[in-house]
Amino acid sequence: MNKLVKRVTVQFYSIDAGEGFLERFATDYTTNKVNSNTARILTLRAKKHLVKISGEIVLGGVKAYFATVVKERNTWQTKATSDGKISGIQLNQGIIGDPYYFCVVPEKKIVLGFTSGPSGSLKTVAATMLDQFNSDRVNRIKLDLIPKKKEFSALKELPDDSILHFNIKPLYLTDITDDAPKILKDLSSAPYIENSMQLSLQLEIGSSAEQNLSKETALEIISYLSEHESCSLLKVKGMDDRGNKISLDFGSAFVNHKTDIWTRDKFIKEEQAWEVLSEALGSYLEHH
């Protein structure tokens, strides 16, 4: 069987959690590992998730912890064989879905991860994984993409009256997450959009009622789409307070790590994932 190349983009999130969460994380992680409680299946929003702790490393004097999540994909309903037999899938108390790989670095207050499934759900799945180590349910865990320093100022310079332009493939909106902006949820359910299409949208941003988006909604869309491999264009054009033209490219506004994986399998194995995450973390520590 020929090897296939898979393009991987590792995303980096800052962790904002309640007092003591990150300090307790290492202890809770180690306790579960010692007690052989390394994997559990839970149900969230009618979908099963398998959360598994997978080991730890020390890199650049910093300790990091690996975790895997498999999120159930409800579209798998039947199995069909060459003799024409169609039957339900027997899960044997397991689940069928997409793998998500994470690396938690408590000392740096970050989590990095990637998936070969729908990239838009990476942030939500990361929060779900971290929440399994949260003993204080009153404290909520908040994740935010880490902006590149030189592009961060551009987020604050978004003109009040401008145009947001983005390209995206509808195929990647089929598993839209609950925290997605409303306009993307509407697109995901639109009956007239085919998965093979390439959507190209231009939306007006402004404070007047005639304009499609508020500045806050535009920033929400930019933040969400910046995580998507399927979003090939993400720009804002407009005029600043002095009447000068501004063109902002948000396609590379946040820290990430891109690489290629060669594999004979249809999925990325955990050993390969840990190599990618270790490489990504090493690069991050070198530059931050």
C-alpha cells in the first residue's frame, strides 16, 4: 500500500482556568495514570467522547502531558459488504469517530493540539478534555488562540466600516460546533449549498443597521475561521480614521505549526502525533 501524505496544523491555545487548576493538573494526571484509570468514555451533547491520557515528556526544562480524544461521529450508521448485506455497526462498548491529539503544558498555561477530523471543533474538544481534570465545576475553563505578536495589533485595528472576505468549503461545515458563529451555522444547514462548492463571501462590517455584521461578530468569525484548514482566504479591507486604505490578512494571525505526515493508514497514529506535538512544542519554546 502506498503511503499517503496528511497535512497537519497544530494550533496553540492559552488556558484561562480557575485558581489552582493548572497547579493540580499534573497531580490529577499522574494519579489517574498510577491507578490505571487512563481512559474513560463520556457523553456530551448526545455524542460520546473517549478521553485517554497517554504519557508525559520534559522538553526544554518544561514538563508536558499528552492526551488523546476520540469524538464520536454520528454519521456512521451502517456497514455494507460486497455481498450486499447491510447491517448496523456493532461498537462493543467502543465508539467510531475522529481522533484529536493534545499536549498540555501547565507551566506555560497552554495546550496545543491537532486533528485529522473537523478542525473547527478542536477548541471545544480541547476544553472537554481539560474539564475532565477540573475538580471544581464552578470554575470554567476558557481557551483562546495565541496571537502572533506582530499580527495582534491588527485585530485591534479592524476598521469600523469595512468588508470581511473569506473562502471556505461547505464540506467542512457539516460538523459545525455549538460555539460557531450563527452565520456559519446557517450556512451549514442551507439546503442549496453543495459540499463540492467553494464558498466565497464578502460581508459588510459596520455599526449601521443596513450593514450585515457588527465589529464584534466579525471578530468572532475571524477567530473561528482562523482555525479551519478549509478557510483558504480570510481578509478584511476598509478605510481607517484618516481615510487610508487598510488590508488585514488574518489567515496567519495566530501561532501554529504546520507539517506533513506520511502514513499507510487512514488515520494518524498516537506515536506519530506525539512526535508532531513534541516538534511543535519545541519550536514554540524556542521562540517564546
